[in-house]
Amino acid sequence: MSRFSRRLFLSVLPSLSAALVLGACATVSDAPLQQQVEVHAVLDYQEVGGVGCLLTNNLGRWFVVAPGRVTISRSAEPLVVSCKKEGMGTAQEAFGSRPDAMSLMGNVIISAGMGFAVDKYSGASWSYPANLTVLMAPAKPAAELAASQRVESPVF
């Protein structure tokens, strides 16, 4: 091996090693596009069972009965969780997603940031919190609801 080729090999080796160790963009590395989340509903500091929850983001809609688990599609957009149980109450919360640190480093090193744009669109390098807790607002009693919806108008 000539002196020039040895120097070239030794200068390229650390870069290749770092790229292999730090990973690549999530799209290239076949990161999962789906994630499992666990949903809990709380009313007056107590967990409520049998609550129907609808989870939505820009890639789809999913239904789960809380407490329960559901597999959703990852996205850079927020995940909106709407829950309701007849006679108990309702809830609606939005949960933001966060980029995966290893995918972010791989995007910066390997693709000079281009992979970040691809992963943001596909959702591959983003994830939501594993446990989602929604705080329910108590339902109004039927008499109170009827009184609030009463129309005050004279009848001719």
C-alpha cells in the first residue's frame, strides 16, 4: 500500500466508522412507521375505565377503550385524543411528537440534513409519548344541561 493510499484510508476510516455507529436517517434504516401507545382517562384524580377514545393525526384515526393500548402511525404532527363516557364526562388533549435522537444525528452526519426533511414528511423519526393520560371534565347533570339550553322567548 502506498503512503498516499494509506493516508487516504486512515482519513476516511473515522468518518465511515462514525456513520455506522451513529446510524442513518430513519427512512433509510427501516425505522418503524407505527408506534404503540397506552391511553388512560382520569376524572377527579381517579382513573376511569370503559372510556371510548378516538386518536387522530394527519395519517389516520384509531379507536381504543381506555385504559388500553393501540398501534398508531408516527407523524411529526400532534396526536389529538378525544374521549367520552356517557354520564361521566369528556376530554380532548393534543400530544406533540418528538424527533428520535439517533435518527436526527444520522440525518445530520450522513445526509447533511436532507434526511430530516424526508423523515419529517414520513413520520419515521418521530414518536409520541408511550403513555397518554387525558383529563376528563365531568358531565353536567341532565337538569343543569336542560336549563342551560332553554330558550327564553315569549309564545304568541
